[in-house]
Amino acid sequence: MGTEFLRIMDSEEVREIIDNIKIKKEIGEVTLEKAYKRVLAGDIKAEIDLPPFNRASMDGYAVRAEDTFGASEDNPVILKLTEIVRAGESASKNVEKGTCIEVSTGAPVPEGANGVVMVEFTENKDDGIHIHKSTAHGQNIALKGSDVSRDDLLLKSGTLLTHDKIGVLGATGIKNVPVFKKPKVAVISTGNEIVKPGEQLEYGKIYDINSLTISNAVKTCGCTPIYSGVARDNYKDLKSKLEEHLDADVIITSGGTSAGAGDVLRAVLDDMGEVMVHGIAVKPGKPTMIGLINDKPIFGLPGYPVAALMVFHVFVSSFLRKMASMPEHRKSDVLKLKISRRFHSSKGRHQYAFVKIENDVAHPILKDSGAITAVAEADGYFEVAKNVEIVEEGSEIEVMPLEIY
């Protein structure tokens, strides 16, 4: 086949091309039980007041505050106990002058009461409840709607539904929420040397690493991976695999992108759609390819695991997050750490390197792009500008953690 790189592009030019790819978002609805780590597709308002009634915030006695004025250890006020109300129950009597009702935390405050005396400041005796400390109007009572009022905005569209957010929704009785549908991402490994895990490994073959790592990386971006299996390194097989997954929102391949005899994806994309990027001035990841088939983005990653995963994090993950309406990485996510040793970079190319973080120091992982253990050890990565050849030991670098949300 013998093709060359289309044109080696700078990383910023590539990002601009990716940013201009059209994104179509769809909305669905899920129950709260299935809403974890989904993204809201609409504003959510409270359907009830919270709390829905005046609620005791302490175990004690519901009283008329004016009945307790002047109470002390030496001169207690004695009130008649008329009822006991637990959480989930309601009083059958009102609190009248000279009386009290025992309430537990969370119980509705009976009519007529305007304060709750903590049980620690009382004593239950034969002649009644001895109050040793006065209470103020409204003390130890959570008023109806004091937390949230009906129709208040609870969560804005675009909010990532974490456990605490889901708890707020559940507290107001909401059962279903609108969410952005998770984009489907087909993941295809290519290569004649690739074997599925579990199959017999013959001499010269290697197990399929990229499908597993890329598929799980896709999940962290809020998308649903579709494991396609392995495509042989020939035009017919790869084209068939691509056609099989044209209903997916995005297709990611690994392998088959290098300029030369093995450049199968380039040939397939030239016939089925268009190639927008073939060759990026970065290390690792120079042979990366990006194209479109019927406006569907195709990301062709290098075959080596380290290069494939690095290109995914640097160029693909932000696009998938945007497509899934997931939060973007923030400046505060970046870690500023000192590098443990001198690092030599490739002149003329942006270089990215995985690091292991120990005791707030970044240790570059100096293994080649085929070493899967480099991926397993990595906690993050850093970038070296193309005009920098050496990063001195002890220099401060900016490290992007691999997993943020």
C-alpha cells in the first residue's frame, strides 16, 4: 500500500479540528436507582418543601417557649406530659399552657408548640417533666421549607449526578430524571498478531491489550464502549468491522495507522469517508489518524499500548466528555509536582510521558510504547513543549491525573 503521512500537524491544529466535529446529543430518562454518574439534561425543581413539616431537630419535649422562661436547675418549671411522639408519628393533642409532648428527633412538632427543650435539660418525675433550662421561640425546630421550598431550583442541567446529588433528589420525592444518553463508542483492535485473551497464544502473537484499556477509558468519559473484537490487518476485514459499527456514535481503532505497508485504516477511510488528520507532531502517537464516515468521527490510535492510551487521554477523552456532557478537566485538577530525574525530550515534537506519583514527586516511567506495565504504573502524565529538550531534575511540572471523576 505504501502511503505516507497525510501531513504532520501540530497538536493545537489537531485539537481545533476535533473541536469542530459536530456533536449530536440525545436525551432520555432514568430512575434515580440508575442515575449515578449520569448527566442531567434539564433543570430540576423541588416538588415538595423540605422539611415537609415543622420537625424536631433534637430529642426532647415540645413546649410553649413562654412556659419555660426563668427555668433553672434550682428553680425548674414543671410541665404536664400529655403524649409521646416518635419519628414517623403525629400528635393527637395540641401543646397547651402548662403541658408538653415528648418528641424524638425528626418527629413533627405538635400544634401549639413553638420550641423544643433538649432532653438533657429535663428530668421526668412523678409530678411531671422538670425543665431546667428555658428555650427560645423556634429553638431546636427545623421549620417547614427551611431547607428547600417547593419549586426551588435543586440542580441545574449539566450536573453530574453523584451520590450526594441523587440523595437530594430522592429527599424531595423525585423518581425519574432527564439525562443525556451515553454515546456508544465502538472499540476495534487491528493486527494479524492480536489474539483475544483466553485463546492459545502462539509464537509471534500477543494478547489484545488495547480493547480492554481503551474500553474502560471510554467508560470514565461517560460513554458506553462496544467491544468489537479484533480486525485482521487487511482492507476487507477492517472495512467490514467499520461497517458493522456505523450505528455507534464514535469508532476508535488501534493499530493499522502507520505510514507504510500496514496503513490499512488510511485506505479504508479514503474510500468510505475522509481523513482529516494523519500524523501529529507528538511523541508517542505520531501515526494517529482522525477521520469521518457519514459525519461519524473515527479515531485511529497507534497500536502500541502506551502510545494508544496516551493519545486517548491527550486528544480523544476531552471530545468524548464533551459528547457525553461530562465535566471538563479543570485547572485545579492539574497537579504541580517536582520531577524526580532529568528527562530528555524529542526536539520538534510535543512529548507526553506517564508518571508515577510517590510522596508528591513525579517519577517518569521510562519504558517503550509497547510496555503495558507502563500503563499499569501510571498515575498521570505531563507534557513537554516541542522547543524544550531537557527537563532538569527537581523542576516543577504540571501533571494531569488519569482519572478525575
